[in-house]
Amino acid sequence: MSALFGRRLAELRNHKGMSQYELADRLQLSRGQIANYEQGTREPDFQTLIRLADFFEVSLDYMLNRTDTPNSLRLTGETLLLNESEAEYLQATLTLFRKYKHKQG
């Protein structure tokens, strides 16, 4: 995952016109962590990976280079391509689900 993930992260960050420092600050990480992820010397933990995907509004499959379509979903070997409104609906549903799970503890 490291090298491909690092390139994808750098692409997403650069597309937003952000420095490593800015991204680190926004996600409350260190610049060193971002640099290590981009260089492929470290991999993010699961929660950080989710935070990165949420921040860039892309799927985890996109972050992990399982698809080249930012708003796609891979289920049981099948990739579903989502249009913008479908992706927004799914994101809203996931947000509600996470809030519910958090309340359930």
C-alpha cells in the first residue's frame, strides 16, 4: 500500500493546493506523519485513513488505489460508480451512521 497510497495522498493534497504543513494542521497530525505517508515509509492507522478519505471526500478504495474513480465503492469484487448526488447521499448516510454508532458507544 505504501508507495501507491503515498502518491495518491500527495496528488489529493496538491490538487487542493495545500502544503504538508497545512494538511497536517487541518487533520491535527504532524508534518512528519504526512511526509512519511507520502514517501511510503509509514502507513496511517485505520482511523487516520478514514479521516484522510473524509477530508478529501473520496472513497477508501480510491485512497488505497483499488479504483481510479474518487467516488466509487467496491463491494465483493464489484466496483460501483457513483454520480455526485449518489456520493453525497452515501456520505450523509455514513455520517449519520457514525454519529449513531458513537452514541451507542
